[in-house]
Amino acid sequence: MWGQQQYQDHGPVQSLKVQSINVLAIVCDGSTRASIFGQATIEGSGLLNYRINVQDLGKGPDTYQLLMDGYNSGEQILRGGNIQIRRK
């Protein structure tokens, strides 16, 4: 895996900017879904564990879901970039 994870929630309940600082594990479930586990900061401080569930839908819009302590983004359509899951 390469790249970085950045997530920004503009509200309406709470603004949130998350930046990953590492990736601890990646677990693939078949050829289209994966979960990424690691640690991140919020607004540049603190340290939280995260899980990002991603789905590579090929030609369709890819999806993601961010889970952290007390936070669940719900499944969302990826607005920028591209998820590519490849088996070796």
C-alpha cells in the first residue's frame, strides 16, 4: 500500500480533520474489499486508532468508511483519488 489517508468532515454536527500517521495492518476480504488499520491525529494533535473500510468497485465510484473511537462516517463515495485492490 502506498499513499496517505486524509479525512475531513465539514459537519453539520462537528468539523473534523483526520490525518493518518501510520498503517499498522491491511486486511483484504476477497478482491474488492479491504480494511486499513492504523493511528491518526485529529486537527494535528492526539493519537487515535482508526479503521478504514474501502471497496474497489472498478469502473464505479469506490467507497470508504472511517471508524474511530466514537466516530463512524458511514459508507461514503470516494470524491477524490482511486482505490485499487490487487492480489499478488
